[in-house]
Amino acid sequence: MPALLYCLTQPGAAVNVGNGACDAAVESREMLGFRIYWSNIEDPEACLAQPDKMKQAALQFHQVLREILAVTTPIAFRFPTLLESADSFEQQLASEQEMYREALTRLENTVQYEVVASWADEQQADHATPVSGREYLKRRQQSTTRVTAVETKLKNVTADSVREWRGRQERKTYRWFALVPRDSRERFIAALRGAGASEGVRLRLSGPWPPSEFIAPRDERG
């Protein structure tokens, strides 16, 4: 039966969670020095083919991750990662087992938060209309300057609660990822709330999530 993968964790007692994607039971077992979580999906076509059903399955998938994350730090698979059956797990994991093992050790007892910044003028900007090279460089410099200002503020106010920050430019927003020790979560959130607003920018916080952005060490990211 097709198997949908959720995540890997350090070996040890299984985390009990409710039903997962497609309302299927969540299974787990140890292999290759990990504990792996998955669901057997009887009919993936019926469960994942339609957009509304895919959306519901994705919500259930992430709820499973949140329940596991409440107990231990998982390395999550992309949704949906489907294998032919649970019998193929070892073959699937064998080639990457050292990478997973290193990541689980390095990221143990951490969680990930995301901070998304949006600027009112950027949301209203017309990016479809061509501009001169000079105007493009001006806009890019302005964007870099204000991203740097927000990033500096975030790092300063959370210096004692974040182990590492990573960031990514998106079309009209900028997204930061914070790697936070599990026991620093409340301090991290309190620091952000106490930082005060920055003029012209809206910051949206979400999490905690599995630390997916930090699986590869910084110098190995492609």
C-alpha cells in the first residue's frame, strides 16, 4: 500500500498523534538509527488528486508535524512524499542517512519560527511595467536598505534567544527563519512583542515549525 512520509526523529519512544493525512492512522517504527513516521494511504488518487482534498490532506500533514514537534524535533519530508510501500523505507533513506543523522544531532531541541515582512508601498507597486536600469538599481538599493534595517532590529532584540537566522527575498516580501532552542521560545516571542513597530513595515510571525530551513549547514546550502 502506498505510504506517505511525515518525518524522521531521533530513535526512542513514539509520539502518539491523531489520524494524519487522508484521515489515515499515523504509523511509526525505528530503522537505520531513526524513528520514521508515515501513513498508509489506501487510495492516493481519491485523497490527493482534487485541490480541495489536497489542501485538507496538507493541513492534516502539518498538524501531525506540530504534534510531534511538541515532544521532539523532527526532520520533515516535503508534502506529499509518497513511496510504493513501507517496505521501501530503508532503500529511500539509506543514501541520505548520514545527512539526516547530522541534522538531527545539530538541530536537537530546536524549533523554527518565520517572520514575514511586507511594505505597503511594495504591495502597491507595479512590477509588471518595465523600468530603466537606473530606476531598477534605485529600487533594489532601497529594498536592501530597509531589509537590512529590519534584520538588524530582529537580531538585536532576540540576540539571547535565537541560535541562527536565515533569510530569503520573495517577490514583494522578505522572509526570515529563526532557529530557536526549545526552552527559549517564550523569551523569543516576548522579545519580538516588546520590540515595537517599525514605520512602514508589517511583520507577521508564525510557528513553531520543524527546522526545515536549517537541515543543511549554512555553508552547504545550494
